[in-house]
Amino acid sequence: MKSAFKKSILALGLAAGMASAAYAQQGVSDTEVVIGSNGDLSGVFAPFNVQAIKAAQQYFDEVNAAGGVHGRKIKFIVEDHGYQVPKAVQNFNKLVNSDKVFAMILNLGTPHNIAGFKMMEPAKVANISPLTAARQMVEGDITYKYTGLSSYYDQLKAGIEFLAKETGAKEVCAMYFPSDFGLEVYEGTKEKAEELGLKFAAETTHKPDDQDFVGSLTKLREAGCDIVATAVGVRQTIVILGTAKKLGWNDVAFIGSSAGFNTAVAKVPGGVTEGYYAAAGWSDLENRLDSNEELKKWAEGYKAAFNEDPGTAAQLGRAAAVTLVNGLEAAGKDLTPESFQKGMETLEYDDPILNAHIKYGPNDHQGGDAIFISKIEGGVWKEVGQE
């Protein structure tokens, strides 16, 4: 009797061990997968993040209502770093080591993501569709890195080449945050100018809380800049464009990367931002609503849920959530970091929300490669070029 009892205990222990081994990776159980996000909901890039979280959660709710992915519901935990790196580090520590997330999406900020890699990678936590287009998001060991679209660097190179042909520009300049994000834009701008035989005439650097740009714009104007590339926050972009108009500096073309390609920039009243260019990895939705039924249906559903029109951030949030779910589905029932990687590397599909073709592979963890160049006309982003 005692022997039989011991055997039953041993059997139970083995069964429990097998069950725990099946889900040894954090954030995964029979019924749930935990996903995190560490972004800017209150700082200079909040216009790129707030709607993104709403749209992602909306999609996860739809997936969960339909039974989840392989029987697992998605639990979404979101933290706000306010575009402060020290706060971002605290949030990553909580999400990775306390909340035990399986993967993360929509982590905003280049230096913030770079800081987070130090915690995510040892825990095998995948970083999917971060809200930054820096090349560092898919440099080095890319095992747990999956960026969404083209890089800031490539976007500015394409944008400068387009504007040089359109305007006959001879001198190129830049205004940027002296961070990993800003340096991506600066490097792409300067290198393309040199490739084209143009003069890189001047540059100014800025802090996230700067609001007075009269001195910087005066310096750039005196340097003879024909094109000015910008890599600052959404609010600063608007202030820069408005200040340039007040100074009467109208014979210059300002261009940003995807970090400047935001609905809020286009919708500033009074034509403050008219004429601003941006090079990004997706198309604005406003001009496509009447020609794309799937996009229109999604936009109407978003507005019904949140009583606001979806903009750039909502597009990116929905797209990131779709990519994650597609990866989870492709990974199969036995969800591990390894099976997720294999699943992600098989993905190829067209995203109607972004108007982008998404494809991942074993040596390619950048989903989209296209670059769309748009210009603000009449308060709307209008596509003027594509690479």
C-alpha cells in the first residue's frame, strides 16, 4: 500500500514537471499569453502612442472574444515612460521580471528600446513592431527583434533624394535630438547629401522640452539651407514650422522621417504645417478610406469604440497587434520563444491598414521595406512619391 502511494506521488510529480516544462517560458500558460508595452503616453511622442495602445487593445479584445490564439487569451500590460529613459528602464524591469511578459509590442523610443534589450534578450522576450524606426532595432543578434517597417536612415535618404530632384536644392541641413533617434536622421540626411554632391551646410541640436527655435532657424537660414531634415518631437515639429513661417522663411523644404508623419501635424489649424514633407514606411489612411473597404470598416469601428477618428498612431497600433497575433498563430500550440521565432519567420501578408507588404524571414526581421513620401496639403497628408 505504501509502495503504491509513493508511486502515485511520483507519477503526479512527473506529470507536474512535464506540464511546467511545456510552458517554461515566462508569460505562457494553457489559457493565457502575457504581452507588454512600454511607451510614451504623456511625453513628446504621446501622439504616436496613445491611439496605438487603444487600437492594439481593441484588436486583442476581438481575438479574445473569438477564443484567443490556440486557446490562449491575450493579456496586455501597458506602462508609460513619458519619453524618459530612466523611467523606461524601470518599466522594462517590471514588465520582464515581475509581470513576466512573453513578448512586447509598441515600445516607443530608440534609446528606450536599446536600454530594454539588456533585459528582454536574456529573458527571450521578443520585441515586436517598436514605435521607432532606428536601424538598431534589427542590428546585432536579431533573434528576438522584429521591427515593423523601413528605417529612419533609409527614409531620410529617400526623402532627400526626392526633394533634391523636385526643388533643385543645393544645401541641406538638419535639426535633431542628439540621441540615437536623431543621429539616425542626421546620418541619413548628411550621407545622402554627400552622395548627391550637395553641401551639408549646417545643423542644430535640441532637447525634448525646447520650444524656442528662432535662433536655430535664423542660423540655418543664414547658412543658405534649401532642405531641413527634422528629428524632434511632434509638438516641436509644429512649432518649428510655425516659427519659420512667422520669420518669412518660405523658400525652404522641411522634411521628417516616420517620426514626423503624424495626423496631429497635418491637422494644425491655420495652415501652420502646410508644405511639410515626411518619408515613412506606410501610407496615411485619410485619402484611402473611400477606396479600401477593409480600411474603412476598421476606421468606423475604431471611431465607434473611442469616439474619435483613428490617426497615424491607431494605424501603427492595429498593425503591430496583427503582426503579433499572426506570429502567435504561426508558432502553433506549443508556444516557446523558439517556436515563435520560427512562426514569425514564415509571415508574409499585405496590411491594408498601413498599405504595406509585410514579410519576415530567417535573416530578415524587418517586416516592410517600402518608403512613402508625403506632403501636407490642405490639412491632409498627400502621397507624392514612393520608393
